[in-house]
Amino acid sequence: MTLHLALIPIVFLVTLLACSVYLFGADSSYGANQIALVLTACVAALVGRRAGVSWAQAQDGIIDGIAVGLAPILILLAVGMLIGSWILCGTVPAMIYYGVEVLNPGIFYAASAAICAIVALSIGSSWTVAGTLGIGLMGISASFELSPAITAGAIVSGAYFGDKLSPMSDTTNLASAATGVDLFAHIRHMLWTTIPSFALTLIIFAFMGSADAAPPQEIAELQQALASEFNIGLHLLLPLLVMLTLVYKRLPAYPSIVVSALIGVVFALLFQPEAVHKLAGDEAGTGAGFALLKGVWISLFSGFSSHSDNAFLNELLSKGGMSSMLNTVWLILCALGLGGVLERTGILRYLLGLTLRGVKSAGSLITATVMTCLGTNILAADQFISVALPGRMFVNEYERFGLSRLNLSRTLEDSGTLTSALIPWNTCGAYMSATLGVATFSYAPFAFFNLLCPLVAILYGFMHFALKPLEPEADDTTEEAR
């Protein structure tokens, strides 16, 4: 592989994506970006042929790349079911109804980030937090007439803070395993970059709090509209509690979400039969029982559709269903297919290896790690690859500079874990956008924690601050774990 060959698909991708955004704007992720990714995969396969990689090998790379994303795709489809059933059963409306009473618009952004951080820390899943609390917080934000982009940025910031530090998080365990360090030593070392970054994030959100929210009369009208369409009560929050309990008990995400969606179906049948009949639109007279079955079935595959007299409520609650996630699934499949080709042809590893050539100090080493993780998130479109691949690549380099592998594991999370949510075609960015209903590039400037933490890591590197040295007598991680 040579530099000019490796750059051909990258230049091609950047050019096509730029044209896509220019021509289609915010709608570029609804097909145009997918075409750009597929065409770039073809170009990468042709480049691979020049480097001795057959089409069969490139195709295997596509299949392997897509296989990495099958679990996230299943979760994404399950979240679509969850959103539809939870709106129909009244869980999301109840979260909005009580949320506008409890939360103050002036501190809403900071409070949203803090709430998501606490819950994500306890369950170890940013995706679950966004798919449950995030949906309710987005609804409350709309009720207050606050910015959806800033709200989504606050939710993402809080969710990834908790995910990054939780011992139950997949990426936390992956980063420690990829570098061979003790899990809790890894978490303790992350506090140096994570706590200052999140504290600054909360301060920024506190200053961004708005006192010019919707007037009390409009809030009261929204609550009245919710109460007229749904039988509101605190008991409707039980599906949320069950969901968080299942994840806290370390049950796999997919069955936990499906079970929670089905609990929403049961609650809809028990407490919202009028809403179920209304969603079914049973003009044909199929009978009460079949109408109920039809209504809950629709909520799972097509989502909830509100037809109240309140236009704002209709816009707020008309969402969910598996079908709402299909475009995101399309995007993920195309992105992971491209990532698989780039990895199988050796283009990805060659480009990442170039970052090591300019490493002269601890600061430049950490900068190279951050940029490599970011580049992997962009090219491979998967958070796990952006942690595991650089983790294997940089171990010897950190030891060569006399640095403990704890510094590497921390930087992998500071960059690989956090920047994944900022890339529209990455599995994480696509998920957050689809779940929260805000384009990735719209919320990314306000995901302050995800932006600040990599910068803090680089700053520490050049200042040589909070960098644990390599202990020659014994593995530093073992010592710290004792």
C-alpha cells in the first residue's frame, strides 16, 4: 500500500460527502450520504485490487464490517418499538407532564446533563439513557420552547459521561482489555480528564439556561392536552423503572428493550384503551379485541400518531416504531460496509500508521492517539473498532516513551468513546440522531463534554500533567489494582 493509493478513497469520500451536504443539506442522511459511502466502498475495493486484495477478500471485509453492527441495529429497531409503545401507553406523556412541573427552564440544560450522567453511570449504557430519559427530556424541552439541538447536546454529554466511567459499560471494559490494564485502575485514571471536562460542561450549560421559556399558560395548556388524550398517572413511569432495573441487573440491552416495549403494550391495553382504539382507526368494525391488537401492533412497527386538537402535541408525540429507524439502519449498513473494506484492504491500518511518524513527545503521542481514534470513528464508523484497533497499535509506543498503558486506555476513551457520537454515519452518531430526533451535526457543537475531553487529554499530554509513568519493576496496572 502506498500513500497516494490510500488517499484515493478518502479524497473521494470527502468530495462526495461535501457535495451531498451542499446539495441536500439537513436531508443528506436520508439517502445521499448512503450513496456516497457505497460508491467509496467500491473505489476502496478497486484500490485494494491494485494492492493485491481480491474482490472476494474485499467482499468478506464488507460482510465482517456489517456483522459488527448487527447488534446495534437490533437495538436500534427495538428502541423504535419502545418509543412507539411508550408513547401509546402514556409513559412518555407522563414524563413530559410531570417533567414540566419539576424542571426549571433556567437550569434545564445543566439538569438534563446531570440526570443523564447519574443514570448512565449506574447502568453503563448511553444508548439506553438516550432511548428512555432522552426521549422524555426532548419532549420537556419542546414544551419549554427550548433549543432541541442544545438539549440533545446536553443529553449526549451526560449519557457519555456516565457510560465512560461506569464499570458496567462495554467501552470501559473494552479499553481496559485492549490495553491490558486493570478495570478500576483505568476508571480512576480517567477521573483526571473526565471530571474537569464535565464540570466545565455543566457550567457552560448553566450559563446557557434560558429564562425566556414558554409562558405558564402554554405549559398548562400542554398538560391539559396531555391529560385529555391520555390517562396520566405516576404509575405510567413503571415501564421506565423496569427498563432501568433490567439494564442495571446487567441483562443484555436488546431483550431488556424488547421486554420494556412489551410492558408498554400491556400498559397501553390496561390504561389507554381509548388511545389504542384511536390509533387503530377501526372503521371496518373488526371488533374491540382485534382493534386493540391492531392499535398496539401499529405502535410497534409504525409508531404513534397523534390527532388531537393541539397541533404542538401532535408534532411532539407523532414518532416511534421500527419503521422510523430504517433510514438509520441503512446508513449504518453502508458505513460499516465501507469500514470493512478499508480495514480488509489495509488502507485503514496504513493511514493510522502514518500518525506515528511524527510522534516526538508525550504530547504528540497523545495527540496522535486522539486523532487516530477520531479517524477510525470516521472511516470505520464503529466505536468499538476506534477503541480496540488504536489500543493494539499504540501499546509499544507508550512504553517507548516511558508511559503507563493507563494513559493509553484513558485516551482511547477520551477520544474513541466520546467522538463516536459526533459522526453522523457512525453507529453511535446515527443512533443518537435517530433516537433524539436531532441531526448529528446540529447537536454536535453542543455536546460540550464530548468535545472538551479529547482537548483536555491533549493539553495534559503537552503539559505532562496527570500522566502515570511506566514502572519498570512491575506492571503499573497490577500495582495499582492491589
